[in-house]
Amino acid sequence: MPQVMPIQAAWQCDLRDDSLIWSDGVYDLFGLPRGSALDRDAIVAMYLPESRAELARLRSAAVAGCGSFTFEAQIRRADGEVRWMRVTADVMREDGVARYLYGTKIDVTAEMAARDRAA
């Protein structure tokens, strides 16, 4: 049986106003209608508390140092389902100042479940 690859999806955040741009795969991961309006505060609220705190810590450090990060986060989708995703983020600079965060979000729910079963 062929292995199903997790959906990988691209995202971008303009740090000047926290506006978000998502590919269709990110909408699908979060269970939101493709192309719907995005409010960063509402999206961050979908992260479970521990993941939300880790996101805030990593994001602040990346923006301050024009760096990058990767971590596994849990979200509660719009339909209530809890999913795991692997978030990667890099900073794009303009005139030496962090202007955008961009990266990928990959659904790793099956991977995390397999890891739990093996433990």
C-alpha cells in the first residue's frame, strides 16, 4: 500500500500588522473554509495552551534575532478535532528589520499517534 504523505502548507505573516496569508492546505489543516478572512488572534486561540505559550516564546525570539524555529503544536480545529502539526518559520528582513515570518505547517497527527503507541 502506498504511504500517504502529510499535507504540507505554506503560510506568511506580515509583522507590520500581523496579517496572514495561507495556502489552501493551512485552511484545510485548521478546518476553516478556504479563502476565509484570517484574524491572527483568533487563529492563535486555536492552539492548545501549551502550544500557544511555546509559539509565543519561539516567535518572539525569532523576530528579535531574525532567526527561525520548528516545533510541534496542537490545535483545536474549527470542528473541535485536535490535530498535531509541525510548524517551521523563518524571518524575512527588509532594511535589516524583521518584516515577515513565513514557513510551513505539516499535519503530523498520525506520526504523533504512532509515537505515542510505540512509547
